[in-house]
Amino acid sequence: MPSATSTHPASIPTTRSAVIRPAYLTGPQIAAYLIAAIVAVSFAHDLMRKPIQVSDSLQELLDVQQSPSLAATFVAHSPRGPFLRPIRQVQIKMLFDAAGGRYQLAFRGFHAMLVALALFLFVRALQVRTWTDCAAAVFAITVFTGMNTFRGTVREAFPINHFLEIVVFCLLALNLAQSRGGWVTDTAAAVVFVVASLTLESGPLVWVVLVAGWLVGLRGVSRRALVIVTLLLGAYLWTRFVYLSIGTPGIDVGRDSGFGASMLTPEQIAVRFGDNPLPFYLYNVATSVLSVLFSDPDRGVFQMARGWLAGDAQARVYSATVPSILTTAVIAWAVAVAFRRYRSGQRMAGDYLFVVFGCVLGANAVLAYAYAKPEIISVAGAFYALAAFVAVRYAIEYRPVRPALNRVLCLVLAVASALWAFRSAGVHHMLQTQAFRERVEWARLDPERIAERGYPSDAPARALTAQLRREALDLRIANTNEVPAWADDWWGE
């Protein structure tokens, strides 16, 4: 294996060129893509058997059913409350019209495609060259799919998983920055930014990825395109804050959020922080960073401390935090090694991913100031896994003077990889559990009495509800009440 001071010249970005990709796939690349495909297919299997939710989804579908066109949908949702998300609803309308009455296939199929696309772009951004890279990539895939942020994105309740879309957009932005460039790449960068920004408030993270890539030497997106995207960001901010006077969500957003060892309702948040919300905002930013690095707190609640105080430490908390602590420790060690090498004029391939991850983590955490939620920081979770790839490759190639240190690194990686794989497997349990509960919710819903729940009750609305209910009940879903208790203890829902 290469020594600790070896480099990967073909994949080290310079200040004048983008990452150079080979013209053909190598054996290690094929293996990495194959493993990612197997993981994607396994999640797709669960997603296709997961009904469209009643909560959050039914109202959205009834809204687009009543909308006469895409243009009308765009205008009707620009803005809506403290949010500016017109393209989000337009996407739902497009899929709804294209479904041809097969809504489960259309929306869950799109969800499965997003997962596959995210994994493909993730592996592509790793720049796998050698079998060492492939081994590190497998580790990174389990980190990506085992993190709480990934669990949050695959279980998000809306008809289209828009948080997962933002992850895809940001990974696509990184791939564009790593590319050979050209006008097609520049155009794609601008389009991706616009679509992402008008889909969710976390969409501007695309700009953060592009700028961070430029700072570390990635030139796939030209200087001119970066200026254009920056101007588009300025136009977005002016439109939002000046022209439309929307502002940003505050403590009045109406969402539960954790603080310390307990969850607070919107009313409790208003009472405690209504006069001075800054401490609450700073708390959410700080805990969002910690949740990416250590998987605790979760939704603003320090679950481990909560378990200790209650005398009921849950196994699922340890199964999440232990691999995160070990992996973050390896990343911190690798960053220190990379910094020493940088000062001596040496670099290894992928060092720039540490910098990009740091920029994305900080920006993504700031966007989570209003309330803590794993889905909001899902982009940072994906880039954390990218940083884990570089760190693990460092550890594999490391040749210390003292062999004992090498054995310690091997032990840490072995334990962490096994735990991440266990966490990733737990996502399947979560999806199956939710699928069963959502099917029960549809079984209890009477399409002829949806007006009692506040839904539109005209004939088309009742017919759509009946169709969605029929599709949900026709799915073959396992009864997770028969699953052993240890699965919930270790994986949660």
C-alpha cells in the first residue's frame, strides 16, 4: 500500500484545473458503484411498499388536484406564510398530473429515484481510483445511509421528499465543480441553484458548495458562472426580503423543538424565548453542528443525557452516538495530519473535501436556527460522509512509527464500520414500521367523511382520497407488531 506521504496526482485539484476523471471505469470504481446500486435497490424496495402518508401529504395532493395549471400552482404558492417554496408545489403538481391515477407508483418511485441518484452522485464525488479508495468508499456509504440525517430524509412525510432533493442538488453542485467545465456545466450550476432555492430555504447551500469548491481549487464551474450564481443569490435575497417582505421563519413557525433534555411545544418556546429568541437560535445552531458530528442531540434534545437523568438509557442512542464519536475522532485526526502536510507542501487526494464539509456544516447549521430537525441538516450529513471517506483512506494508508497506533486505528475502523452498517440496516426497519402505521391510518380514514378532518369534500377530492386509500391497502406490508422488541430498542422507528 502507499505510504502516508504518497499523493494521488491525477485527482488532486489545482488552482487552474478541475479534477481529472479517467475515460473509463476501473475495477475499484465499478465495485463502488455496484455496492451503491445494491444499497439503493434495497431502499427502493422498502420505499415502494411504503404508502403515501395521510398527514402532510393528503392536503398537498388535494391542493394540486384543484389547481388548474402549473403556472397557477407557482403563483398560488409564491409566497406561502414565512416560506418561499413555489417550485416545491410545482413539482408535486407535475408528478400528480403525470401519475395517470397511479399515485403510489409515481411519488414513491420518484422518492426511490432520488435515493439512487444521491448515492450515485455521492460515490462519483469520492473519486475512487484504487482498491483502498473502494474500501473507504464502502465505509462512507454506510456512514451516509446510517446517519440520523439520512433517516430523516427518507422518512420525510411530504409527497415529494424535498429535503432529499436538496441533498441531491448539493452533491450535483460538487460534481459540477469537480468536472472538466464548459458552458453546459456553467448553465447547469445556475439552473440547479435556482431550482433548489425556490424549493426549500436550504437550497442556497448549492451556492455554498460552489464557492467552497472554488476556494479549494475546483474549477469545473467557471469564474463567470460563479459570479452569475452569486448575482442570482442576491436576486433571491432581494426578492424574498425586500420585494415580497417574507423574512425567515422565527419562533412563531409553529414547530416543536428540543432544548436541553426535553421537547418544547411552540407555546412553550414563545413563553421562554419570546422576548429574546437569540439564545434559542444560537442553541439550535450549536446543537445542529453537534448532531452531525456526534448524532446527539437529536432534534435539539440531548438524548444520552436525558436517558441518564431518567435512568433509562436507550440502546438506540448508543448505537447512533458511538460510531459517530469514533468517526469524528478519525476525521479530526486526519484533518490534523492533512494540515501538517499542507504546511510542508504535501497534499493527498481529497483533502479539499475537509474544507468543503466545514463550510457546508457551518452554513447548514445556521439555516437550522429556527428549530432543530435532522432533515434540515441532511446536506451537512452527506458531506460529513464525504469527509469520513478521506479520513478513512488516510487511516488505511497510514504507516506510523509505532505499530501499536496502527492497530488502534484498525480496531476503531472495524468497530465503527460494523456499527454504521448496523445503523444503515436499521433504516429498513424504520421504513417498514412506518409503512405499517401509515397503512393503518389509511384504513381508519373514511373518504366520505374527510370534511370532518378539514379536507376539501367535493366529489373529486373524495374520489382522489378513495384512490389513495385503495392503493395503500393493496400494498403487501409486514405487520411490524410481530417484530422482536430488540429491533425497536436498537433502531427505533
